[in-house]
Amino acid sequence: MNKKYRCELCGREISEITKHHLIPVEKGGRDSHIAFLCRTCHCQIHALYTNSELSYRLYTIERLKNEEKIKRYLNFVKNHPGDVYIPIKKSKSARRKG
């Protein structure tokens, strides 16, 4: 029997979980600020925001869920099964900021 997990951001049931440092390691985050996310949510967060934005503004699941871009994403992704592959592109604003 395969173990199932639940993504802390989108709430979908998934078979594989990733560990997301809410405060990026390069910005001082360690194992005390961890969220367990599906691969799609994890990729989407890093595609939309720089590590600087994540460390000073979006360092909790609640703050992420209240962010307008994430709200739109969550509204979209809720209609897809948890283990389905959804291609993610880095946003233009995140690419410009590095």
C-alpha cells in the first residue's frame, strides 16, 4: 500500500512530498521553518518569488496563502489531481529580480 501525504499549501493528497524551507537556507532558514508541499506547489512558489521575498515577506504558509498570486494558483490547482504533472514557468518578475 502506498503512503499518501497532504500538501500543506494546496491540501491535495499526493504520493510524494517535498520539504520547503519557508525561510530559504541561503537567508538563514534551517529545519525549524519547514513546510511539506507537493512538487507542483513547491515549484510554483520558487517560480513566483525570489528567496529574498520568501525570507522577508512570505515565510509562513498563512502568508503564502494570503498572497494574491498564490490565491490564483490555488484556485487553478484545486481542480487537478495531486500527482498530476503541471508545467511551471518562472515568472518574469522573479527572473528580473534574480
